[in-house]
Amino acid sequence: MATTRSPIVVLGGLVAVAFLPLLVMWILVTDVGTLAYFVGFALYFLVAHVVLPGWVYLDATGRGSGAVISWTALCFFVPFVGFLAYYVIGQPDAPYEVDAPARAR
């Protein structure tokens, strides 16, 4: 029987595959300062390019926005500016609604 994997699990795996070899290499080759730089960059990447666009996508979808993909793409490519623009300009006035199947879980 085929199973569907969660997109979050797949994304986490891809991020681990991308960052884990770099982390091992930098630990072996460089000092603690470089490791701190790497950890800071990893946190920035996860927040700016995964968490913020994901939150905009979920919020815009829940509020019934007609431009969900556009706002998400703007937030991904211009992370903090796109996030602020969505909440100042693009956030619909409709209340956030969770669909019936999600409420049943």
C-alpha cells in the first residue's frame, strides 16, 4: 500500500541533506566562529525562506485570499519585506477559517 509523506517531513529531509555535509565539513576544517556563522545562516534560511512563506501561505489560504501563491512567492523571494507587505497591504479582512476536515482531526 502506498503512503503519502508529509511535505514538512520531506522539506526537513531536504534541508538536512543540504546542511548536514556543510556542517560536518566546517566543524572538521574551521573554528567555532565559522560554526556560529553557519548556525546563524541556517536559522536565517529556515525562518526567512521556510517559516515566513509557509505562514503567509496558510494564513492567506485560511482567509480565502485570491492571490495565495503570489503573496507566498513574494515572501519567499523578498522574505521580510514580503511578509510585512502581506500584513499591511494584502491580508484579507475575512476571519481565518479552518475547513471542516481539519476541525475533525
